[in-house]
Amino acid sequence: MGEGANSLFPNYGRYPLAFVKGEGSRLWDENGKEYLDLMCGLAVTNLGHAPKQVTERLKEQVDTLWHTSNLFHIPNQEKLAKLLTDNSCGDAVFFSNSGAEANEAAIKLARRYFQKILGKPDQYEIITFHQSFHGRTLATLTATGQDKVKEGFLPLPQGFVYAPYNDAEALEQAIGPKTCAIMLEMLQGEGGVNRAEPAFVSKVAELCEKHGLLLIVDEIQTGIGRTGKMFAYEHYGIEPDIFTLAKGLGSGIPIGAMVGKEKLRQAFSAGSHGSTFGGNYLSTAAGIATMETMLAEKLPERAAELGDYIVKTLSEKLAGNPLVNEVRGLGMLIGIECNQPVSDLVTTIQEQAVLVVTAGPNVIRLAPSLLISKEDLDRGLEVVCAVLSKKAAAAV
């Protein structure tokens, strides 16, 4: 692409596209070609690109103050924290710069709570699940239940145990004397858009209560309205002790958050954890505008309605397609599972000026803006279905 491309590490498998402008559900590349965005930067731009409410708040903040330090009170940070706790089961918030850092904070908080508050230094293990994804730092890639992200990074930190997703019996067997927490996603986005079964989640909560364990819910991809509720755990009638946020919280401005129950507050006493840039004036301004827009325009409810429409439409149009095993999802995080690798299909869809992404080798993932118009949505779904139909016909 650009002349500086060789100055970057090649750690991203990039598509041959570079975008220079975004508005709503549309992106324009450097040649002026327009694309319909059905992936939202991996479920990040939930309000679309450059939403007016967030843009105005950022411009105001840029002209006022960018950074001081977390050694001082930051009014924006306090306002966003209250928005989060007022609209969730949480009581206290720690802000970071990313989802991986939010999950790191959750892991550290769980361990410190057991060691410093409960006086149980030998309980430090966290159970996570096969096909999960929790981040790219050493601790969070170790927590991730996918071997491919761990290759070449040995030795990995101790303290993680893995269990099959949606298997309550196997989970119960995995709990041991060193267990302090269970960490799961309500919908495994990177792992294939796999949804947690209600009976399984109820059992997870029951086991945490029975054994005195903390329940951690990773909401990095599912939080902030994406699944049809503000937070995905709300679909299940449970209250996690800790949940983590990032992607959709800042509408594309880097921010993460770890939200916890009141009983955990003293485990993060002064000096126990921190971040130079976490919760700075700019990122929290974006977060405030995003949350206020979500609430004022009832966007989780819209995501629920449009998500049902997407699944229904795709299921009807792809019925009988021999390539397609299943259409599944929750709200506006949708997966089309195929019986073969889908990377070439994703590329072909991109060539038709519609952006989608994979979720594992065999799943096409759709994560449109929660504000996408019905007209744009229909056009995008038509392209996706046409590409799948053409591929199926060519295989006959």
C-alpha cells in the first residue's frame, strides 16, 4: 500500500484496502470507492462512523484538555463510570485503553480479592472455555481457549484451566481447590459466534455461588447494545461479579473498562493497579457521548429488532444452500456457519463493496452499525446471499 508499509511489523493479515473517510455505515477507500460496512471495525463503531454526537463531544474536549494524570480527579471519568454503574449490575469501574487491558484488570482483581481480602493465596486459577478469546497480552492470550494465539510465546503464565463451552458437567469437574473465578463470553465472537445456552449460564452462576467463586463475563465484543441488551449478561438473568467492556464503548476511540461489584472495591486499593492513559479526557468524552446516545435513542432495543430480522432474512434466503450449516447470533452479532473455509467468500463479498469478516475459519461474521438503515441492511444482506448462492452453484 503506502510507502511506509515496510516500516510496520507484518503481524496483521491485512486486506488490500485502505480507507480515508467514513460516515454512518459507509466507508470510502483512497480511490474514492464506496463500501457498505457490515463489520464496524470488529463490532467497534456501534453508532456508525464519525457519529455526530461523539464528534461534537470530542471536538469540545480537544479544545479544552487532553491529559492530566490519574493522580488527579477526572470529571469525565467519574461521569462515564456513573453512567455504567447506573445502567448495570456493577458498582465500581476501572478504565483502561483496550479490551485486553480490561481483561487483565479483571484477572488481577480476582486474584487480589482472594489473596488480600479473603486471605486465600492458594486460590488463583481461573477457568475459561475452549474457543474463547480474551486478548493478546501474555495473561489474556493464556486465558484464551485457542492454541493458535499462543504459538511461539512460551512459557505462558500459570493459573488458567480450560473447559468445553456449554458443558456444565465438564465445568464442574474442572473446579478445584485452586479455582478463584470462572470467565466466559455470553457469545463467543472470535470463536465462531457461539452462543451460551441459558441452562449452561445458570449452572455457571450456580457453581460460582456454591463454591464461592467470582463470575467474570467478557463483554468486550458483546457490550454496549450489540446483542439487543446494553450488556449480553442481561439476556440470562444473572449478575456477574465482574464484567469487561471495550470495543463499542468509545465508538472507535480507544477505551476499555472493568466493572465490578461493591465487595471487590477494596481489592483495588490505592497503588494496586493503574494506567497512564486509561480513562483520559478524550476517551471518556467519547464514552459518555456513546452511552448517552445508546440510552436516548434506545439502540439496544433497535439491535434486538434488527438482529431478529437479519437472522430471519438470512435463514430464508440461504435455506437449502449446501454451503451453509447454520445462521446464528444474538442481536446484531450474526454468524453464517459454512461447511468450508470462508476467507475467499469474505474477499468476494468485499469485491462487491460490502465489508464482512470471518469468525474462525468457517464462519462469516456480520456486525453492522446499530443505526444502519433498513435499506442499507437489505442491500448488504442481498450481496452476502448472492455470493453464497453463486459459490454453491459453481460447486455443483
